[in-house]
Amino acid sequence: MTKKEAIRRYRALYRELSSIILDWDPYELYRQGELDDEFSEEVSRLLAALPNVSSEDAAIDAVRKVFAESFSEHDFPRSSCVEVGRRVFSWWKSQK
């Protein structure tokens, strides 16, 4: 894969993962008209973690870890990340 192809692939993965996270919208910022890149750092960090994710549980934990580190442990218990973690894992599995 060339550098240009790798960049194009990363951008496509980023957009798709960002769409999943924005649909989840844990603070309802996107729905309230805030910027659509509100979670850009978290999407980048989550995307970087996904190559090491091999199960649904690991995806849920990755989502929780990224968002708890960025915001607060209190706002992101594991239970609040189950649905989105499952969606992320299903999507990630389809990328291989």
C-alpha cells in the first residue's frame, strides 16, 4: 500500500468510526448543533487502539477507556459503553 493509499484508507476509517461515535453522541453535543468534530481526539485514539481489539468485550473496554480518560470515569462506566462498543466491534470486524 502506498502512502497516499494508506492516508486515504485512514481517512475513510476515521469518517466511518466518527459517524458511529457521533450517532452515540454521549453528551448530546452533536444533536444540539455543536461542531461535528467534538469527539475528534477520541475517535483518533479509538481508531489507533482498534488493531489490538479482537473481541466485543475488548472493543467495549477500549471505548470506555478512551472516553473515561478524556472526560471522566464517572460519566463512562462500562455499562454506558456496551452498545456503542458492540457497534464499533461489528464495524471493525467488517473492515478486515
